[in-house]
Amino acid sequence: MTTSLLDCIVLDTAPNPTAAVIWLHGLGADGNDFAPVVRELDLSGCPAIRFIFPHAPTMPVTVNNGYVMRSWYDILGTDLVRREDEAGLRKSQLAIEQLIAHQIASGIPASRIVLAGFSQGCAMTLQTGLRHPEQLAGLLCLSGYVPLNAKLADERHPANQHTPIFLAHGESDPVIPIARAEQSRDLLLSLGYSVEWHNYPMQHSLCPQEINAIGAWFRKTLQA
């Protein structure tokens, strides 16, 4: 079934971009959340990059008493492992796959496309990127976790076995405890993925050191 593309904010760092970054926001935010970060990144030596910041659909979120907000999937409770909105995760996965396909159709190959995300967006980056049937340039994963982790070994696609993964988390994150991120890191390492791990003295947010590390990772991953 074909559905319309998600609404997005699009920022090109220069004309005729040859690489793309699809950056997914967290629960209750929208595409505007991370668009300002682009100008804080040192992208020297990188080609022209198209940054795409999609807006998640709105839905009632169970953990927030059914309040309707932008969300990639429902959060059924504070335990992020035992009860997951598998149907919602897979529906958003398809929507993100459409965004990837749209960039490929525009002339940017999958191998020059980075999936990035924060919190829920991080979970969707891993949900989608590790199952994608074409090799992506990289997965930038901030303050999140691997969803449906018991199914990853069976569902992952070999195309992205060697795709670089940047995984970062706050040491005092009250929303997604760092132990959850460390479990995700260890799962990815056990499956043979290449993970660049960073932890920072922060909560559920970004910090200047992290932005510097993200810029360095983009320069390495998307170098001209």
C-alpha cells in the first residue's frame, strides 16, 4: 500500500547535494527540533548534504494518559522492553523507508544516506536501518535504544552488517536510563556491528562535546 510521504523540513548545505541525512525527532517534538543543529556542525570536507527532518504523525500516547502528540509509535508504559508497540514501530518503519526511496529516486544512492535520530527517533533509526535491504552510509543514534531487540537477530539484513553506527547517551538520562542504551550497544556488538560509543555527563539531551563528535563522525562517514 502506498501512502503519501511524511511532511519534512529540508535543508541543503550547498546546491546539488550528493549525500542525505534523514534525522528523526523524539516523542512530542517535530522536525524543527534538530534543524538548528546543522549550523552547529563542523562539516568541513563534506560534500553538499541534504538534511531531512520529517514530522512524525500524531497519535494518542498511552504513557501520557492518551494525550495526542507527534510520536513514531505508542509508548505503552515506562518499561520499554516488555511492552512495545510493534505495529506502530513497523508502520513508521515503512514511512521512513519511503523517505529513503524518495532520496534514492532523486539521485542520492542509499550508500550516501545516513539515518539519524534522537530518543524515539533513535529507536526508529535502528529499527529501520538494520533491516534496510541496501547498504546505508551510517546510523546516528542518540539517547535511544534498540526496539524489538529479541527479533533483531532474525530480521536484520546483511546489507547493513558493516554500516558504521554512532551510539551516544547521557549518563544521567531520566527518560531512557543509560543501562538500556548499554544493553543495546552490547547487543549490537554481539551481532558483529561496528559501534562507536559515546557517553556524556548530561540528561536526555545533546551537549557541545556530543555535537563536536557528531560533526567528526559526519566528516568521516560522508567525506567527499
